[in-house]
Amino acid sequence: MSDSHTYKKIEIIGSSPKSIEDAIKNALAECNKTLHNLEWFEVVDTRGHIVNGEVAHYQVTLKIGMLIQSDH
Amino acid sequence: MSDSHTYKKIEIIGSSPKSIEDAIKNALAECNKTLHNLEWFEVVDTRGHIVNGEVAHYQVTLKIGMLIQSDH
Amino acid sequence: MSDSHTYKKIEIIGSSPKSIEDAIKNALAECNKTLHNLEWFEVVDTRGHIVNGEVAHYQVTLKIGMLIQSDH
Amino acid sequence: MSDSHTYKKIEIIGSSPKSIEDAIKNALAECNKTLHNLEWFEVVDTRGHIVNGEVAHYQVTLKIGMLIQSDH
Amino acid sequence: MSDSHTYKKIEIIGSSPKSIEDAIKNALAECNKTLHNLEWFEVVDTRGHIVNGEVAHYQVTLKIGMLIQSDH
Amino acid sequence: MSDSHTYKKIEIIGSSPKSIEDAIKNALAECNKTLHNLEWFEVVDTRGHIVNGEVAHYQVTLKIGMLIQSDH
Amino acid sequence: MSDSHTYKKIEIIGSSPKSIEDAIKNALAECNKTLHNLEWFEVVDTRGHIVNGEVAHYQVTLKIGMLIQSDH
Amino acid sequence: MSDSHTYKKIEIIGSSPKSIEDAIKNALAECNKTLHNLEWFEVVDTRGHIVNGEVAHYQVTLKIGMLIQSDH
Amino acid sequence: MSDSHTYKKIEIIGSSPKSIEDAIKNALAECNKTLHNLEWFEVVDTRGHIVNGEVAHYQVTLKIGMLIQSDH
Amino acid sequence: MSDSHTYKKIEIIGSSPKSIEDAIKNALAECNKTLHNLEWFEVVDTRGHIVNGEVAHYQVTLKIGMLIQSDH
Amino acid sequence: MSDSHTYKKIEIIGSSPKSIEDAIKNALAECNKTLHNLEWFEVVDTRGHIVNGEVAHYQVTLKIGMLIQSDH
Amino acid sequence: MSDSHTYKKIEIIGSSPKSIEDAIKNALAECNKTLHNLEWFEVVDTRGHIVNGEVAHYQVTLKIGMLIQSDH
């Protein structure tokens, strides 16, 4: 069982009134407060809330991968 | 980063001998004991266990979304 | 609400330089250190890292189901 | 071009605090006010809104098929 | 080859004018007349027939799993 | 907002006792009676009705794209 | 349980050197020799065998639905 | 049937030479000219047109949800 | 209708405490007792049962294709 | 490593004003000019261009499999 | 075979520390060095690398379509 | 455009009479003869050829990612 890595994936939705990239950054910033070893994200879904015919928020669903164990 | 919300989605399977709706309610009731700010659910899968040619349990897989952070 | 069970599913990636089965076993062994009542796994994705044209690691993404509540 | 039928499919979301079936019925009742020749529906998605850990509304997304032309 | 089980899955559509659960029960009751060892079902598709703007029948497509061999 | 185009997609099912291509043509001919600027179609589903062990109708579900706005 | 219908779906691959429609017809003709009450088909997959850079056979995978029980 | 909402979803493609977000905004602006109560959008597909090896237009397919009926 | 082949696909789940390959072999061995002309298999799903944090059984769902008719 | 075969799959779009089959044939004829050992194709997508409410071109996306290595 | 076009699709991953659009542009710029007649792209997957809780790179997987033959 | 990487993905099918892992290794070994900078693989499909009720070959379809450009 030497030389193996174990990762966990969680599903998070970030939002932003500005852009898709900003919604991703907000989600990562929030996760980074309490979780360690975040390594990658995958965009699962992109949607948004409309107010008065305009985008009020982009809502981006991410899977975030983090290292939970490493044996060298 | 003002005016952003972050949500987390978890995957839960509820069961019930009565109905699909009852399996959903059982899953939510169990989650509500320890988790806060549950906001929505999505049915991912519906299946069940058969005994003597009849439905013994409906088993409903849900994704449950909860608010984990809100900046106004 | 009698006779209902509630399960949770988490998403884990195990790795191994040896085989797909070994990557699954490594992921389960790691989860078993801190989680209880693991009941089943589902293979979601199989991929790997290549070094010098050979498989360096198999990386297997699993959903793992565990019992979190049981009323009899 | 004799003996052909043409159908249109629209996508509607019905809701109900009671059940999945009631959400479907509400969607059909609303469509039936202004559309004719509704022939079948397909459930595309089932989700719901949670308030205080309980189902506030079931929300069922349907595709509804209707006959728009028939040549015999 | 000791300690292995083999299952077969078949695809069945049950219908009912009453509910989704009743359509599932009707499908299982019909299969149970001629097949043995039915163990589980998975809902693959839910649709229905509309007459006069109302649900005439729910039609639920199931995969049904049955044990066909068991070595202990 | 100069130099942008907006398209709408609708979902139509055409049928024909002759061929898949004829079912597509029938669907387009029917849409062309009332809609303008049809630009492309995508085949979403191909199925058919069987009578006496033979194909009675091919039924082809299409998404049809049409231009609804153009700014040059 | 009055007024319910039960259908079975099977998966068949028909082939033809001529056309996709001919491969569908061949599959239905073969099924019709031993099965009754064939009602509809759904095209699941279309592929083919190539010999000398030309189509040797179209191979069309169908799900075929048949009535297995009807209560009026 | 009190306390139910019915929504309709339509499928629209917006384009922009500038960005994915701008293509979304253009699609919403066009829909907002003739439709009311737009509430949310879902990104279904992102693609684009290439001229001289550069992005000429981003083309974003959206599903747009709008409220068509509300009983309180 | 000369030079056409018709195949049937069935869905089988094999299991093994040893490996994914062994679960596939067990499923084929069981089918081969009663069915003829098995030609290919497709892995549809790989999952397993966990006991005491270890793999108790690999469960592999296969579609198995068999020739049911051949005209030369 | 004896007795193994390696195949490559490429993705090609053929078009034809006549039929789906003709679009497939055109794609294969073009590939056959420069590639060898084409063995099978899989239809991935079928769409088309509309001019004046009629099909101008069928556009069929294929994956084409070819043998690139064979050890006996 | 007159009036037909043949296209090839390749799968490319572009990356950028700045934005999703920039990752797309980088992928196209790289392809444009050696390939001709690039006509469109489709976003297949969007993910990224995380360093210190921030996006280090956006990684966008594209299918890129190019004209390989045109008969007028 | 500094600090960007571009990757290409190709689709390869490896085969082996021994195991799924061996089919993957054979595919990589063949690609490594002519291609450079292979970095990862993704298993897309696992199937096999049956002879006399036994697995004659495992056939594993892989997407293989390779670095085609790197700017530091």
C-alpha cells in the first residue's frame, strides 16, 4: 500500500454578480477557510438568477478535489 | 466578494416502505437533526427492494443543497 | 417513520501503481480509518497517470455508501 | 406526405406542497388552459424546496407533447 | 467460483391511473406471476398519457433485478 | 451589443411511414408554415410505431434552431 | 389494479448492407417470428462495419416494446 | 391547487464576440423584450465560431425559466 | 433480407470476491450454461459490497450480445 | 503482449444533401483516401442545415475505428 | 458526391491563469500554428488547478472542428 | 500567453486476453512508440470478445492526454 494517494471530492456552489470566474473564486475562497490541500476543481453546472431581465448572480457548481492521505 | 452565497451539496439516500415522497421526507428529517440551512433537494435516483414480489422499501437518492456562507 | 434507513454517499479517489482493484482497496482502507458502516461502493471513473509511456498510478473514483441511521 | 403527424414538446415545471403526482397535475391543468391536444408527458427532473427541514414544494420538470398537425 | 451470485436485469413498464407507486406495484405484480427471486427495481423513466388535460395513466419504466444463480 | 445573433430552439416530432429522412422533412415542412428563419436541426431521438411486426411510422424528435434577432 | 397495462422492452441489433431503415426492418421481422404484440421501437445506437472503405453493414441497436398484460 | 407555481423553460442561444458572460447577457436582453418574469437560466452548451484561428463569436445555449402562473 | 444478422443483448450482473475480471468470467460461465452464441460483452457498471472496510464482492453489470439469426 | 490489437478512433463529420446514409458514405470515402484499415463507424450525432424550410445538408458525426497494430 | 463537405474534430485542452476565455484562445492559437481551416469549437469540460486555495490555471477541454474536404 | 500549457487527447482501444490492466498497458506501449509526452489516460469503455463462453479479449477504450506545448 506504499506510494498511494487518496483524494476526496466535495460539491460546492459559488455565486457572483460579476462573472463565472468570480463565482469559482468565491467558492474556493470559502472552502479554503476550513479545508486543506485543495488540488483541483471541475465545473459541473453553470446557471444564474435573473432580475429585471439581467443576470443577478452567476451560480457555478463545482466538484473540488482535495488530498486526504499520501504514502510515499 | 460582497453579495455572494456559497452552498454545499451532499448525497443522501432515504428509504420508506410507503412511498417515494415518504422516503424523501425521511432523508430530510434525518439530515435536519445535524445540519442547518437545508434549502433544496434534487432526486438523483429512485429504486427499491423487493420481497415476495412486492415493494419492501422505496430507496430515493437525493442531493441536498445547504447554504454555508452568505455575504450581504 | 419506523423501518427506514438513511445512507450517505461520499466521493473518494484511490490510487495504486498495481491495479484497479488495489486502488479501490486503498481508498476503502483509508475511509475505514475514520468512517463507520461502509456498505457499498460504485466505480464512477477510472483513469491514471503515465510516466515514460507506462502506467505510474491507476486512479479510481468511487462513490462509497454508508449507513447513517436505522430505525427498526 | 399523407399519413403523417407532427408533435411539439414544451418544457414545464409544476409544483405542489403535497406530492409529485400533484405537481404533475398542476402543471397539466395550467397548460390545458391555453394549449390543445396535450397527449403525453415525460418527467425530466424532480426536485423541491426545503423549509425548516421539511418539503415545502415538490418541483417537477415535465416535457409535454402535443399534436400540432395530422394528415390522414 | 465459490461464493458468487449472478443476477439478470429485465426492463418492464408498468402503468396506473392512480400514482407512480401504483404503476411500480402493477409491474412487479405482473412479473411475479412468472418470474422468481425478484430482488430490486430501478426507476429508469417516468412518463404518462394525457386525456382531456388530465393524467390518464402514469407509465413507469423499471429495471428489475433477479437472482439467477447462487454458489455458497 | 453590436454583432450578436440570438437563436431559439424548439422541439418537434415528425413522423412518416417511409423513412427517417421523410419524417424529418415532414416536421420541417410543418414548422415552415408558421415559423421563419429556420436554420438547422438536430436529431434528438428516433423511434417508431410497430403494427403487425412492421414499421408503421418512424417518429423522429428534432430540435430546430431559428434566428430570432441579428445585429450587424 | 384495473385498467393497467404492462410492457416489456428487449434490446435487439439488426443489420443490413442497404440502409438504416432496412436494418430496423430486419430486426423487427426476426423478432416477429417468435414474439407477439410488438408495439414500438427506440433506436439506441447506430453503427456499422467497414470493408474496403465502404459500409459493409449498418448495425442498428433497438429497444423493442411489447405488451405483456392488459386489464380493462 | 392553492400555493402552486408553474414555470416554462425555453431554449435560447446568445452570441458575443467578447465573452461567455456577454453572450448570456445578449440572450437575456433579447428575451426580455417580449417575455416577462424571467427567473433563472441554465447553461446547456458553450461553443463558438472560429475565423483566422481566433474566436469570432462565443455561442452559449441557455435554458431560461420563467414564471407563467402563481397561486397564493 | 439476405446477408443480415440479428443479435440480442441481455443485462447480467456477475460477482466475485477476487477481481473485476473474475466477476465478468463468472457471469459469462453462468450464461453459457443455457445460452448459445455469446459474442461480446460491454461493462455497464462496476460496484461492490463492503464488509469490515474491505471488498466482500465486486459486482459487475454486463450487457452480453448473442447472435440469434444469420442469413448468408 | 502477444495476441493483442490496438485501434484508434477519429471523429469525422460527413455531409450530403441526399440522405443520412449518403453522408456516412461521403465521410468514409474521404477518410479512405489517406487512412488504412478502417474497420467500423459509430454515429455520434445527426443534424442538418435548413434552407427555405427544407433540408439543405444532412450532417452526420461519426467515430471511425481503425486498426493501428496487430500482434499474432 | 457533389456538394459535400467533410470535417474532422480533434480534442484539445487549453489552459490559462486568467480566464476561461483566455484558455480557449490559447488552445486555438496553438492549433492554428499547424492546422488549417479551423471552423468551430465546443467546450467539453471546464476544470482547473488550485494552489493555495486560488485558481492557478483554468483548463478547458475543447473539441475543434476543421474542414478537411469540400466539393462544390 | 505566458505560463500556459496545451494538451491533445486521442482515443485508443487496447486489447488483451489477460486483464483490463494489461489491455491498458498494451495501448500505452503502442502509442509510446510514435508519440511523446503521454501524461494521463481515462477509461471510456470496457468490453470484450467472447469465444466458447469465455473472455477471448478484453477491449478497453482510452482517451490519452499528451502535452503538445508548454510556455513557462
